[in-house]
Amino acid sequence: MRILIVEDAIHVAKLLAESVRLQGHEAIVARGGREGISLLDEKRPDAVFLDIVMPGVSGIEVLRQIRVTHPALPVIVITGIASPKQIEEVRRLGVTEVIEKPFVLRHLEAALGNLQAEGS
């Protein structure tokens, strides 16, 4: 699978990308919301890992754009500081899963497995 990782924290993005690659998937990293939106059509990912709180274009804005242009694309939200209201909004917009950043690597393999099972 080709996974687009939209994450402004470079160390987190690198860690996620390496974990995705170690599980046999292709990882594409966007270092913010604007770049993430531009890579959607260019790279045609099978799924998106999306941070919510980012400077400039927020993850919620990216998710809204994804739902307009790619309504069935699986999106997994990865966040460390999103408010309950933001979490409620991303769930309303139909994310596949919400993972808290301290637990990302622990849940990454299961999340990728769920995405593969849905795509079968």
C-alpha cells in the first residue's frame, strides 16, 4: 500500500515513514497540510495518516478536502494535542481511526492490517 503521512513534526513523520516501510508499504511524507493536499492527486495514496494540529492548513481542513475529492479514502488521524471538539469533528468526517501520538507505533501495525483487510 502507498501511505501518505501528513505531519508537521519532522521527527514524528520520519518515525512513521520508517515504520510503514518496515512493514512493506510505501511511505510518502508531506510536512504540512498544503503539501498533503497537493500530494493527494499526484501520488494517489491508498490511505492517509493525518496530524490534526498543524500550522497553516490544519488537519481538519485537509480532511475536509479529502472528503470532497476522495470520499472513500481511508484516513487515520494521529494526534497528540487535539481537543475533544476536534476529535468529534474528524470522527464526523469519517476517519477510519484516531490514534494518540504516544501510542502510534504500538497501534500502527494493527491500523495498517485493518486497512489491508478493508481493501481486500
